[in-house]
Amino acid sequence: MDPMPDKPKHARSPASDAPRPDGPVIGVDPGLRRTGYAVLAEAARPCEARVCEAGVIRLHAAEALPLRLLELDRCLDDLLA
């Protein structure tokens, strides 16, 4: 019997093996009242990122959910444009 267990199938490869994006990357932390976002670009050193823009989209909690989702969609569209 092998004393070393097999590597788990869900293990991730090192960051150096990961493909590099061709342009900026956007990260979104979704929420129904506040949605955070950040736009990242490649930095001068490998495996680092530069924050180009970051912020919070604030939605009105009193609005009906469909209206909040519509407003969130509009805000994200504006951000990506």
C-alpha cells in the first residue's frame, strides 16, 4: 500500500501554470442591496495585479426585487462599457 495518498482531483495547479488574461479582469461580489466590484489589470511583477477601479453599487432596499435587479444590470452594463 502506498503511504502517500493520491493528489485530490479538486487540487489547483500553481498560479504560474494558470493561463494569463489578455486584458483587464472584473470581479463582482454580488448582493441585492450592495454589490462590490473591482477591475484588475496585470502589474509590473508576475502574479500581481493592479487595481484599476473598485467600488460599490448601492441599490434601494425599499425597491421591489425585479427593479433592483434591473438597476444592477444597468449599472454593470455601464461599468463594462
